[in-house]
Amino acid sequence: MEVKTRALDVIQHQIEDCRLCPRLVEWRELVAREKVRRFQDQEYWGKGVPSFGDARARLLVLGLAPAAHGANRTGRMFTGDASGTWLYRALYRAGFASQPGSIYRGDSLVLKDCYISAAVHCAPPGNKPLPDEIKNCRAYLVREVECLTELRVIVALGRLAFDAAIAVTDSTTGLGSPRSKRPQFSHGATFDLGGGLWLIASYHPSQQNTFTGKLTEPMFDAVFGEARSLLKSARSRPRNKR
């Protein structure tokens, strides 16, 4: 376990220092310098935002990218913004988090059997990373999934995260199994990727979705309830790796 934890730590330090995408580096640092009025007295993170969680996790929650004034400010995924408020409440209710909220890095939040990552680790302008930027970040996610040897379920928050999960678990990575038909995104849809690995699609808990009622808390809770059910049935079944 110490070996896996150290390997994940190395990846996170590399993410923090990453400057592969000039557009994202420029934007994340500009936002960190200029800030917004309500956070003027705070020091922004302004770097690549690392993943975090339990190195023995069987559940991976995959988001899109850090929010400009959320994780790009606090330095921790889904921390300090409305999306994180929804996510951590749901994780807490499902037993994957020690508390129902998190507003800053280094608070008492502990993830249980859960790891949180993203398709892109830098805040993108307009919250829209470019295809090449997603590809640049993919190597980090591939390495994380390889380190998470107990992984059984991935919950992808939004279509782009769903696409990233499919790309990472494609048969060319040695994870999952070859598929005759590509899974299609639909909220609540569950896919058997083979090799003891499952993928659940969910709408992202962005304000665009939660304010409009496209995503409700019962809908979100059902996603993590399904993850719990899959983990319960997969408890004694090892994941195949080729």
C-alpha cells in the first residue's frame, strides 16, 4: 500500500508542476492574480490541481476540470464551489466521505474507499478544455487508474468526463476488456467495461444543471447508491488485468 501511495503522490506532484498546455497555464495564473472581489483576501492555488483520496479506493469519481474560483483557488478538487457542495453531500450520504462539505484544502475531509480525479487538472477558460488539452492530461489519469488496483467502479460526472473514462479504459490501455459497442452517455446509465470494472454516467453537479432541475439530489444520490450496490456485489471478485 505504501508503494501505491507513493506512486500516486509522485503523479500529484507532477500535476501541480505541469505546464504542458500554455493556454491553461496562462488562464489559471491570470485568474489567481486577478481573483474575484469575494476572494480578494485569499491566496489562490493557481497551479495544476492534484487528485486526492484513498489509495485503496474501489470508487473513482471523475470530474471535468477545476473551477476557476473553486479548486483553482483552494487547490483541491471540488473544494470551495457549489458543485463540490453537491458532490460531498452525496458522497457523505453514500458513506464515501467523512463529512458533508469541504471549503478549503487541509480541512478534516477524508474520502473512504473513494478517489477523486478529473479529465483536466487546470481551470480552462469558459470551463471548456480543448481536445488537445484533454489528451495532454490523459496520461496522468491512465497512471492513476493503473495505481488504483482495487478499482471497481468509475462515476463520470458529465459527458466529457465520461468520454475520458472510456478513453482511459479502452482495451489499448490494458484495462477493462475489448468492446463491440461504445457506451453512450445517459444519466444513470451503467456499463460493464469487463475485467470487473464498471462505469456509471451522471450529469455534472454544475449550477447549470442543479439550478434548472436537470439534476436533483435524489437523482445524484441514486448514482452513488448504484455504485454502492456494484461494490457490494464485486467485493470478492478480483479485477482482471491483461
